[in-house]
Amino acid sequence: MKQNFLAAIAFGAAIVSGSAFAGDTASVEGAHTYFINLADGDSVTSPVTVRFGIAGMGVAPAGTEKEGTGHHHLLLDRAALGKGEDGMEEYDYGLVGSENLIHYGGGQTETTLDLAPGTHTLQLVFGDLNHVPFEPSIETDVITITVIE
Ligand SMILES: [Cu+2]
């Protein structure tokens, strides 16, 4: 617990100072993330359960200092991973949570979303203990699903 607490403090401090502190956690070669139960072009009904897959690495809660682990993030109805809503480079500065970027820092491997009818885009990004994408990044392509009434 103490380590998680300290990591949370360090993360908060990094946001305040705006300093680059990561972007250098190496991913395991060959590791990849994927949607277990959804594919590009799928039509679904709401609520939508989304199951997160990761191969070659393990899932651990945010702040856990254990090599080869990270946690899932879902980018919903926004541009692909790159620049955050604050204009910062997400590959360097990390993932800032919002309605459109959801952290699963408890180590969750699925979620259920209430989505309005229409098309929605989803992208999964696996992040390190400090919510920064790995190097090289582990992320899915952006998929588009249609929610039917
Ligand atoms: Cu995170």
C-alpha cells in the first residue's frame, strides 16, 4: 500500500510540474492488446460490455512496480492516441482521464458502457504504472461500433 501511495504522490507532482518523467517503460516484445468480444464494424445494443485482452504482459493495479505489467485504458469517441485534450503528447506525458479516456487502474479487465444509439469509436491502450504508454506502445487500432436501438 505504501508504494502505491508514494506512486500516486509522484504522479500528482509530475502533473503539477508538467515534467516528462516517463514514456520509457519498455513493453515486452510481442505483447499486444485486443478487444476480446468486439470487432470493427460490430452492431451491438446498449449497455455494451467491453472485455479487454492483453497477451504477453500482465495486468496490475496502477502504481504497482512490477516489470511486465500495466493497466488498461479505453479511449471512447475521441481521436486515436497521440495528443490529449490538453494538447500534450500522450506518448510522452501520459494519459489524462476524462469522459473520453477511462483508466482501469484497479486492474479491471472489462467494463459496461451505456452508449447512445449511433456510431462510437473505441481504442484500448495499455499503460504503465504511471499511466504512460509503453515503449513501444501497446494499443489497438481504433474500432467503430454501431449501437442499435
Ligand atoms: Cu491509467
